[in-house]
Amino acid sequence: MITLGIIGVVASITLPSLISDYKVKQTVTQLKKINTTLQNMFTYTKINDFAGADFKDWDASEEEIINLFAKNMNTIKVCPKRLITECFPNIYYKNLAGDVNVLSPNTLDGGMILNDGTSLGITIIDKGSEHIEITGDYGQIFVDLNGRKGPNILGRDVFSFIIRNSNLTARGTLRDGYSPYLNSSTYCSKTSGTGHNGLGCTAWVIYNENMDYLKCEGLNWRTKLKCN
């Protein structure tokens, strides 16, 4: 009985850590896979549907672009803006700090579900917007790795890719770290009050292959890639 008790205590201590590590590895694997899928899709769309033109010269409506993206991936369902809740839960997502009402699927221009269950939501910014001049951001692709399932939290199961003029990039790269609009201290921190905090963790997960931002503060691309 004493031995069984000791085993039970050890299991209660180690099991949560093992489960957490498994979930992190699963998220890393899924996000790296969708990154490859999106990069291939964007390149294919650019070359085959727009003769290699940069995004600003794509002569197509928001709905047409979304349909082309869907056509060039393994998509099982496409949702126009008016039916977006058929691809996403009709809720407000939380940010990494736990704040609610920070991202609603109803703000998306459209979306789709891939054959592996991943939900993609797309916003495209008006090409005359001042926002493009400031950030170089022509739009975003929001990725919910497990679709309607929880936790529906930015930086945990929801991530973001930025549509640049010439390419698609995971949000929160070292380059973004120099921008006050995209840097990780406000967009990938459990203590940041920024509304979309958590979306800036995307590149971190893909390239550093960890989610240590859930465990400690002060991570950065140059000197601290994981918690001590």
C-alpha cells in the first residue's frame, strides 16, 4: 500500500507536466505543418492565378481571393463573411492574458475549414489604408488549429499569418520585434493588456519550437529563446 501511495504521488506530480509537454509538441507540429501549407498555397496562388504579381496588384475582390486560397488547399468547406460561423464558433476569443471579447469571427472577411479540421479566417485590408503604409500588412490569415474545440485562446490554439505585398509570413518574427505594432512584448506575453496579445507568438512556436512564453517573461529572439 505504501508503494502504491508513493507511485500515486509521483504520478500526480509528473502526469500534468507530461500532458503539458505533449500538448506543446502537438501544437508545434500542427503549426509548422500549417505554415508549410500556407506558404505553398500563397506562392502557388501568386504564380498561377496572378502571373507572379505582388499582392497589391492582385485584381480580385476579397471574396475572389478567399475562394482562390481555398481552391489551392485541401479545403472541405468555404464560408463567406455572412456565414463565417459555419467555420468558426460564434464566440469571442480570449487573448493570452485571459481577456475576453478580443477577437470575433464576425470581423473576418471569410474563412474555410481544411481537411484536417483546421479553421482559417481571412481579413484583407483596403489597399488605400494608412495601416498598410505603417505596418506593411495587407491582411491576415487567422488559424484555429482545432476548429470549434477549445480553448479558443490567442497564442494557445489560435495564431496569425500576415499577408505582405510579396509573401506570407508568420506573425511575430525577429523583424516584427522592431515594430511597436507587432513586437512580442505586447503581442506574445501573458501579462500584456494588448487586445490581440497572443497572435504574435506564431513565429516563435514555428521557429523556436516551444511555447515557453506560457511559463516565463522576458523571452527574446537574441538572448533568451526559452525559460531557464
